[in-house]
Amino acid sequence: MKKQLSFSKVKFDELYEVVPINPVTNHAKFNEWFHYNYVLDENEIAFLTNLIDLHRPFLGSYSEEELKVKYITPVLNKVNFMFERVKDWYERPLKAVINGVEIGGYVDFMVAKGIKEPQRPYFFIQEFKKSKTEVDPEDQLLAELLVAIELNQVAIMRGAYIMGKVWNFVILEKQPQGQYEYYVSKNFDDTWLDDLKQIYINLQAVKYLYCEGEK
């Protein structure tokens, strides 16, 4: 019976035993992504402003599910990842065998090509958590990105993880020797309008730059 790792319980040291994976600080890796030329219209700015004004006083008291439904999901729906055969998926299974180890589980959110089932993943958001727990959402996200790279047979995959009001974007890149490097962005605080606008632009960039399909 092959060894199995679950997204919901995986830790960085366990991933490292499967493949060499190392953190690298290189903010230039995000230049194309974060400088995508997307101009918010008045409707989008008003939407993001109203979202902050309505929920900021209560965010500290929201449960994880309330935070997800009331504050995070409306932003994702406003981006609108549904086009051609690409759409957003919630709580869907994903797995792959990497170096003899099966890594898998259910992902919180992914953008993927597919009609009734996700087939080719492009982007992930892991853990609508209020705060860090024993299981690090960064480690969970890395596991999902590893699986997506294996399934797609590509060298790079992107995602984000959320803890409370803070977003971090992540790039995982497979190196020629079979090792992996990952890059974590600066923090974006979604209770500040400028940061939330940039989060929104980053998500639009995912849609237009890194997903296959007609927009």
C-alpha cells in the first residue's frame, strides 16, 4: 500500500520527504502577475468599498464560514471565473501520485477547466481561516500546487492562502533537476481598500493571463 498524504493534514516536512521544495525570496517573480493592466470601473470600486464598510466592524466576530460566505466569496463571484469551459469549483477532490506517494484531498477553491467535473486546474485558494491553526494553510496550498503541476505536466502553478483578513499569493515552480522552489508575496490586508483593489486585480490577472479559454 502506497503512502498517502492528505491536504487537510499535510505538513511541510512531509512534502519535503516526497520532493525537495524550498522557499525563495524573489518579489520580481510576481511582477507580471501583480502589474497586470486591469483598470477597475466605478461599479467595481463601489462594490469593494461597500463590502469593507458593511463588514469591517464585524470581521473579528465572524466564524470561518461567515467570513467565507459574507466577505470572500462575493469578491470571487465579482471576478467571475466562469467563461467557456473554465469555472470556479469549491470542495472538489484532487489527487496525484508523486514519487510513489499519493497526495490528495478536497480543495477549498480552485479555478479549473471542466464542464461538470474539474479536469485541468489553474489556480487555488486555500483555507478561509480566521487564524493559523496546527495545520498551516501555506503547506496545504503547496501540496495542492504540487498535485496540479503533476496532473497538468507543467512547471509552474499559482495560488493564494487566506488567514483572517490577510492574503498571500504563492508561486510554485519546478526546477530542471526535479526540485521545486516557491515564492510567497507580501501581505495584502483585505480590510484596506487599496489592498482589496490589488487583490481583485490579481484575481482578474489569473483569469486573463493564466487560464486557457476565451474570456
